Amino acid sequence: MATLESKVSAVVGDRTAKVLNSVLGVTTLGDLMRHYPRRYMVRGELSDISELREGDETTIVAQIYSTTNRPLRGRKGSILEVVVTDGTDKLSLTFFNQAWREKDLKVGRQGLFAGKVGVFNNKKQLAHPDYELIPDGSDVDSAVEGFAGKFLPVYPASSKLPSWKISQCAQLAIGALDEIDDFLPDSIREKHNYPTLHQALVQLHQPADLDHAETARERLTFDEAFLLQSLLVMRRNELKKLNSTSRKKITGGLLDTFDKSLPFELTAGQVAVCKEIEGDLAQPHPMHRLLQGEVGSGKTIVALRAMLAVVDSGGQAALLAPTEVLAAQHLRTIQGQLGALAQGGMLGGSEKGTQVTLITGSQSAQARKEAVAKAADGTAGIVTGTHALLGESVVFKDLGLIVVDEQHRFGVEQRDALKEKAVLPPHLLVMTATPIPRTVAMTVFGDLDVSTLRELPLGRQPITTHVIPVKEKPNYLERAWTRIREEVSQGHQAYIVAPRICADPDAGADADLDFLFGEESDEISSVEELAPMLHSGPLQGLKIAILHGRLPAEQKEATMQAFSRGEIDVLVSTTVIEVGVDVPNATIMVIMDADRFGVSQLHQLRGRVGRGTSPGLCLLVSHCEDLTPARERLNAVAATLDGFELSRIDLEQRREGDVLGRNQSGTQSHLRLLRVLRDESLIEQARDDAEQLIAQDNNLSHYPALRKELARLQRDQAVDYLDKG
């Protein structure tokens, strides 16, 4: 008998195994069993085409009558239309940009087709339906008769490997499998009334009814949550066993002097988080904390206080930022807030002070040499920088704290490389201005303690957001340019954000000109075309500058400095100003082609205005028509300033793997069924169960099957993203 580790070729044969591997990445029976059905077709629910109504969820048995593949009108791509008939009527099946299906869907072939009935040009159709073709040589009646009374699993499939073929392989695997060793402890399984692992896999691929299939799916979804949470709980326990230098707060030191110099009071939330961090730093094991907060909630001042506490203890702090613009902004902000305290050992500096330096990849050789020397001899207590901090030439005298800003932009290896520059494991504080729903924090950052800043500091101004629908209200765009001129006339400044640096090389030179004046255009705005058009058009006479990632570092820094000093009226930029950039005098932002950006990114961008004493205005320009998903996203951003609510909307519209970091690892995630919003209660229950089990048996010595499964998971490259520490 076979096990989940057995090669799939032993059951389905070498030829089919090769296709399973190339198409689905399946090599073992376990891989095949975890290629789960998407849905089920039920024999008793088969419908006649003539009886179908718009909105019906249906499954029909039909024969392919005709196929037509034609290019889309006015844009790239093609549409494949397949007409099928069951003798009572005809139905159109449409597939966009899937011409390869034409080889599979040949005239005369018979099959089952399932989907939601729509109507287009007065014709009933199914868009992108699921289908299962009946093997050649079988007549429709006998094939359907063979399906009678069964729930037919429909699998994610391709032209090379249709759903019915995957189903055949799954049935062969189930027949060959011996009883499976269940890693879920009996006490937890019985507590939730779940089937065994073997029963769950069989019931999902061969359901007696839909209730059994749903119970099986819940058990397997819980497995994913429980394994993940167990791994995170064990990792968190391991982190607490590491030795680190305790960085207790020093009375009368640099931090106290800084606190006394502050011209404002910290919010209650900032005070609470600072106490949490001070408690962590005082421990003999490294802090691993995530600090999340709304745009402008004051995370930087909290992080700076942590860095000063470490400097007080004789250590150094490194602040890792994803872009040179943000790293330089942090340098200016910290130096500005510290004043004389940032000039330790220098003429006019405070005797209790330290120095702050910057290390980036494109700074001059002399500047880099001086900065690296200050880090090495300890002169610089705070070192800010980009990925350049990870270079071999950068060493620290006593690295005690790493602060990672916008941590999701850094891979595991990069964080580890910086940790290696410390004698003992350093304390770690990761920050994000993208609010994270609780279950995402539990799932992605479960090995970190989480601190949240929700309230904004006193004096922060409200930001009003409006959508400018260019196709419906072209005059609104003209009004946007007028609003910029009005703000500048009152002494304020403006951002204009574009999704591209330069135009599509295939686009005409004047493609965007009509768009500026509200005329219809499908071109995407770019910084290098937008700025001169504005300069000679609706914003003529204003001081306009551009900023994007391809500019030399010196030019980027000079531009930001000039904008900060008020020497530039309008900054036309890409998203390099998305986080960290703080110019209180900027009051208006226009985001071109706003539908090209994600919900959280738009929320981040608009956080650059309203940072001073005047209210902020954000205008989201879009060609998308009303009631489209893209417009709904923009309307959601305009409707609320609650970043936590927007983060949920963002997550609902993104692929799970993007959120959980699958793209960081470059391999397929083991999370096939778990959805962090839909399965909130399941994740919370799994966390509780994992914590209780590991508290009773921290090495899981009484649960060898669970230990084995966790070890396999730990070896899997797909969970590299979990290693925050």
C-alpha cells in the first residue's frame, strides 16, 4: 500500500505523472491529494439550456456546435466563443485570452459545462465556465448515466490536464493509499468533531454528500491554520531563549534629555507603546516587535526613542529603509528632532549627544567612507540607510537594535544579513504604515509581539478625498488643476503622482495631452511626459520639479530638500514619496490613473498631505467607469480615512499569496484553503489550541507525527517568509 510520500508515478504511471509534475508540480500522492476540488457538479442539478435564466448557477450536458476565436476590438487580446447545444437550445461559452482552449474544445466534443448564466447581445452565455469533457468513445447518455447520483469534483485544471483526468488520478490514489498517520492530536480533533486526516481527504475527493465535503474542507483548512500557528508559537519560544544585551533605560541620559526637549506631548497610544518597547529592551533576550500604525500616527518618534535608549546603554541602532528618498528623509527627521543631541563630539553639540549618519548605495565614495567609519568606531549611535547597510564593508562597534521601516519590502536574507553584524542577537523593531487586520498579524507576524498606534497626534489635519471620473466629468480635471493653483497662491505646495516614470515606447508623443484637459484617452500617465505638459499648460508659471527612482541620488536629495524648503510649488513624482516623506506645507495631492494603485497604497500616498496646520485634499483621477471594481476601490478610499478598514478591503481584493508573502519565497505556499479574513475564527481557535498544546509539551515529544509534519513544513522553502526574526 502507498503513503502520502509515495511517488505518484507508482499509481498513475510515468506518462501521467510527468504531466502532473509539469502542470501542477505534483510529485507525490500527498501533493495530488492536496490539489483540492474547487467545487462539485451534481447529476441531479443538470439543466436544459432552454430553461436557463439570467443569474442561474447551472450545469449542463451539451455538445460543442461551433468555435470562433477573434481579436478584441480596440485592445490587445482575443476572445474565444464556443457555442454548445443540448438539443433544446444553444448557449455561448466565452473565454478571454485563452485561445489555447480551442485545441481542446473541438466541434463535436461532448461534456459538462458549469457556471453562472449571463446575457450579452440578447444571447445567453457562460463566461469562463468550468467544464469537464467526456472522453472520446463514450456517448453522452452512458457517460452521464455513469455520473448519476455522484458529486463530481471540479479541479483547477488546464488544457493539458483537464479536470476529469485529475479526478481519475485522485480516485486511483485514494484506492492505493494505506491508512494515513494523522498529525492532529486526537484531543483537538475530537474537540472540534473533525474526521481523521484519511477520512477528510477521501470525503473531499469522493464526497458522499456536500455536508461531508464541507466538513472535510473545514478540517483541512484548520490543519493549515494549526500547523502555521504551531510553527509560529514554537519559533516565538525559541526566540525568547536567545541571549541578547539588556538595554535598560538610563535615568538622566540622552533619552531623558530628548524627552524634555520635545515641544509636544506624546499621545496616550505612543506612551503605551513606548513602555512596551522599553520593557522588551530591558530583557536579556532580543525584542521582536511589530509596530503598526496609521499614516502620521507617530511611529517614527516611538522608534527614535527606542534607538536613543539603546545608544544610552552604549549600543548602536540601525534604521533600514527601502528607498534612498526615505532613508534620507529619516536622516533629516532624526537630525531635526535631536538638534544639538545629533552633534555629539562636535563643536556646539550636546555632551550627552550622539551622531546620526547615512549609508546608501549611490552616495559619493568620500561620504560613504566617512559614514562607514562612524558606524565602525561607534561615533554614530544611529545609522540610517538602504540595502547598502548590508554590504560587507559596513560594520558596527555594538549593534544593539535594528529598526526596519516598511518591513514588507525586505526579504528574509536581507534582515538576517544585518543581524549578522551584531555580536549578540540584536533587538528588532519592524514598522509598517499599512494597517494589518488582526488575523493577518497572527498569520504573517505570529512570532512577533504587535503594537498598534491608532490615534493621530494633536494638530494633524483631516484629509478630504474625491474621485475625479474623467470620462463622466471631464471638467472636474480642469478644476483639479485650478485647485492646485489656488493652494499654491495661498503659499502651499502640491504633489502630483503618476504610475509610470516614462511613457510606453509604443505610445504617441502627444498621447497624454488630451487627458490633461479632460479629453478621453486610454494612455497611462508618466512623470516625464506629465511634468512638461503641466508646465506649458494648466500649471504654467508654477515651479515644477520631478522625482522618481531612476534619478541620481544627489538629484533626488536636492529635489526633496528644495521641496521641503518651499522652493518648488509642485512635485510630479512616482510612488517614491509613498512613505516617510514629511513636508507639512504640502496640502493637495492629485493621483493620476489612481485605479492603477492598490487601496493601501492610495491610503499611504494621501498621508503625505495634511501634515501641517492646513487641511489636506486628495484627488483620485480615473478613466474607469462607474460600478466597475476599480471605481469601487477608489470610492472606498474616498469614503474613509480608517486604514484598518481599508486594509480589509485591500486584502479581500488581493490574492492570498501576495498578503502572506508567497512572492517573497518564489515557491508555492502550503496554504491552499486558508483565507485570513474569511477564516478569522478558525485561525484564532488554531492559535489557542497551538499555544495550549505547546505550553503542555513544548517539544511535542508526545506528538511525533505532529513534530514530523512541522519539520517538513520548516524545511519547505515556501515558509521562508515566516522568519521575521
